Amino acid sequence: MGSQVSKQMERRKEIHSQKKSLSDLKSSGEEYPGWEYRPEDRKNWMSGLKAEKLRMNQIVWPGTHDSATNKIGIPLVTRPFAQCQSLSIYRQLELGTRVLDIRVQENRRICHGILATYSVDVVLKDVKKFLSETQSEVIILEIRTEFGHEDPPDFDKYLEEQLGEFLIPQDDHVFGKTVAEVLPKRVICVWKPRKSAQPKAGSGLWSAGFLKDNWIDTDLPSTKFESNLKHLSEHPPVTSRKYFYRVENTVTPVADNPVLCVKPVTSRIHGYARLFIAQCFAKGIADRLQVLSTDFIDQDFVDACVGLTHARVEGKA
């Protein structure tokens, strides 16, 4: 018992130290090209940057982690342990989110680990509603079978039936095109099954290798921040690669820590997205930044990504 208490005390000290480390680093500045930019209309921010000028590989895509968990579990009972977003998919898109991370189980319900919520139909309905209200907004929709679950039967066919008119076919030439050149198609749907066959080139769905990341399972904010920088530095610039690379500005509850609710843990890093972008410039790796995701997305996170995108379009970054 005593050793466990001692371990937890050391853990708390380490968390405090890492939070202070990021806070101190913040004093070095959060400015970068485009940091002051605010889109007039977040719902249509890609349109605001002019679809004919905006290239797919210039975009810094604001994303959400475990996007469809706003109603997961039982409120005040199990929900705090699995909820990573408080907004519906439609509200996230309206706010400016352009990358969605959707986890499904074999019955097509959204899940996070062992907890489940509404059907994926709810997600697709929100996506289609948003697309019907906009003209030039492109979405990366990642759908994967959650770890420990089986693939939903014939799910690839289902996705193509539901989104067919909007799907951008799998083609690595897309990365060098402008948004105007991929329109009227507006959804890059990355389907990541656990056992079923991966989508093939030319199909309406994209295979797992087109959206990469390096998941780091830690609740330590500075550890995650520095690891994100290190992994990002190992990839080529966005202009010379044919895949999307995601950095997740999140930390995760771990089993040996008394704090197991998502929100208080992920808040340790949540406010440092602008600092991360600024540090990318300081380390000479800002040209590699492409997808940046967060828990509990807000306006400032969206603006941070859109501002850098605007600077790239204007030739300032």
C-alpha cells in the first residue's frame, strides 16, 4: 500500500513538472505566420481561402480525436471515462473541423473501447447535412473498426452507397490539386478495417496508409508534446509526400493514475496547439505539419490551423 501511495505521489510530481515545462515554454512565444488570422465564417473557411488557390497539400486540417463520443456511455457515470468531444458531428463541422475520427463495432454502432453510442448512420447524416449547406468544404472522414471488435459486414459497400456522390476516389494525384480541382467531390473517406480487405486504388474509399500517425499512449503533456515534434520531424514536407500525417494534441488517462476521466487529463495539453505550431517553425519542421487533432475542439484550435493554412496560400509560410 505504501509503495503504491509513493508511486502516485511521484506521478503527481512528474505531471506537475511537465505542465510547468510547457507553461514555461509558452513564454517563448506562440506567434507564427498566420497566427493572428481569424476566418470570418468558420463553417465555410476553405471557401473563404478561395478553392481555386487552395491546394490540398497546403491545408492544415483541424481534426477531432474520437469524434463521435459526445453522447457515449451513461451521463455522469461512464461518459466521463470515454467522452472526447462535447459537440455533435454537425456542430464540429460547422465550427471548422475537417478531419473526423470515427470508431465502429460490428453492428455499425460508434464505440470507444467497450462503450458504445449511436449508429454510424447519425454521423453520415450529419456529414451529408453539412455538405448540403456548403459548396467548397472538403472533409477527411476516417472510419476504423475499434480495437477488440470485428469489422461490420459489407461496410465498404455501405459507405459507398451512403456517400457515393461525395466521395473523392483514391488517387495520390489529389495531394497536388487545388480544392477547386477535386470539386464537386468533397469527402476523402479512409476506411480502416481490422480483417477485411483494404480499399484499392481508384475505388471510392481510401486505404489505411493514406492517413498515418504515431499514437503515443501517455498522460504526460510534455512527453506527448516532444514526441509529437520528434515523430513529425521524421516525415518529409507535405509537398513531397502522398499521404496525410496526423499529430494528436491530446493526452490519455492511463491505468496507474487516479485521474481516469478524459477531460481533466487531456486539458493538460489542450491549450498548447498554437505553441506546438510555433515550435514547429522554431525547429524548421513547419512544412511537415498537415493534420492536427484535439479533444473537445474549440474555435481557437480551428483558427490556429486555418491561420497557418492562410499563410501558406499567401506564400508567407
